[in-house]
Amino acid sequence: MTSDTSQLSRRERQIMEIVYQQGRVTAAEVRERMPEAPSYSAVRAMLRILEDKGHLRHEQDGPRYVFLPTVPHEEARESALRRLVRTFFADSPEGAMAALLELEGDRLDEEALARIAARIREAQLEGR
Amino acid sequence: MTSDTSQLSRRERQIMEIVYQQGRVTAAEVRERMPEAPSYSAVRAMLRILEDKGHLRHEQDGPRYVFLPTVPHEEARESALRRLVRTFFADSPEGAMAALLELEGDRLDEEALARIAARIREAQLEGR
DNA sequence: AGCATGATGCTAAATTATTAGCATCAGTCG
DNA sequence: CGACTGATGCTAATAATTTAGCATCATGCT
């Protein structure tokens, strides 16, 4: 297991976000998405550092490398979720749920709401 | 408005998280909660930098300063939520809600689930 | 073939971040 | 009072991060 993401530097964090967002990316793609993007070779240098630190690995994809996170997506997002709930919601999942509804409610159509409601009912029935 | 939190360095980010978690903190309190905490004076120096950059402000509290974020808690968490949904949930709020339920469901008691369900019903009735 | 473009590996310089110490002040205690 | 502790303001040294250039290789095109 790689070290905690709270230890990532500024650029490292920017890159890791892009990698998780995309799933697998080339150096050029990372660069396109970086705020105030440095040179191509600077991006590659950072990617290599992240690989050396164990956060990323690469695969050959034709003439270029494609980079992937070493911590699986699922795991990383759980970790990020927990951290967010702890930092901003006094560790209350209910608060986070409410905020998501409030903030993103208008992006949830009828069907999505129904699906979430069903999940809630399920949780209620399971007494958990 | 201060610059984007994605530009925060390693220690800056650690400190901002602590500040948001606590609401208002002294330098000593920040230091207690930092991973691999540096010296008291190093923490103070970082707090001052964050203040210079506009992320924090301070108030006098007896013989010491207490630090507060300049971006209101509500705003900061919305921003963090959006970023999380975008990075890890392909910008799908439904996905984020499902993951929260999955991950933290066992921390939601009957009453909390009922309250969330009520919020969902409300959203459904409002056709949003 | 030569040239251009896109890629990697590597290096090191430049820049920024992080660190902690010193001087000074304020408050408390014996 | 002096000593001690806890605080601030400030500085600069050190460490870490970030940056980009060079050499080289591979591929495709004329």
C-alpha cells in the first residue's frame, strides 16, 4: 500500500486527481488537464516521481506509456469520501448525504431519486 | 475570493483540513493534529503564509491567535464535494450518494435514514 | 535516405516549500 | 524581582518540488 495521499505535494495531487478521473492516461493527456500546465517533459518527470513513490504504474500503449493508479479506484474514492465526511461534516454521513442532495439535487432526475430511495428503503429493511 | 485549493502545497492542505475540521484553531492545536508535526514555530510560519495567501485570517484570543478560514465552511465543503464527485464519480451525484450509503450505511441509524428518505421524497415531490 | 514528430531516460538547475531558531514581549509563579 | 513558559514577528537555511533541456530512439512521410 502506498503512503497516504495527504502527503502529496501540489503537483502530485493535481496529477493523481486527473489519473483517477480518467482511469488511465498518457503524459500528454495529463498535461492537457493540468492547471497552469508546465512543459511535457516536466509532466513526465512528475509522473515518474509518482511512479517511484508507488502511486502510479505504467503500461506500454503503442509508442507511449499509459499511467494507472496503484491504489484501485474503489479504494481511493472510499478513502477520499471518508476524509471529506470527516473534514467537512463532523464525521456525519447524514450531513454529507443532505449536502449532496441540496447541492446536486437538481442534477438528479426522477429515476435517480427513485433508485436512491430504493437503496434507502433497503437499508431500512435490513435494519442497518 | 482566494485562489483555488488545488494549488495548496502539502503542508498547506494538511493545515486547511484541520482548520475546516475544527472551525477555529490555535497554532498549537493545528500542530497537535498534523501528521509528522514539525516544530511550533514551523507551524506558525505556515499559518502565516496561509494568511498571507488569503486562505486564513486570525483573531486574538487571549494571549494567542486563533485562526479561521476566509472561505466559509459551507462554501468550502460544497467545493470539495463537487471536486470529489467529479474526480471519483464521473460527475455523477447518484454514484456518490450510493457510495456513501454503501460505505457509511452502517453508521446511519433508523432515524437518520428516515430523515434522508424524507429529503428524497421532498425532492421527488418538487419535481427536481 | 533525411527530416520531422513524438516518445523515453536522465540530469541538474531553478523555484518553492518547509523548517526552526533568535529576539522580544506578556503573563504567571515563587 | 527573576525565572519560566507561552506567545509573536521575523529571518534565513535547508529540503523538497518543479521545471525543462539534452541525448537518444522509434515511427512515418517525402
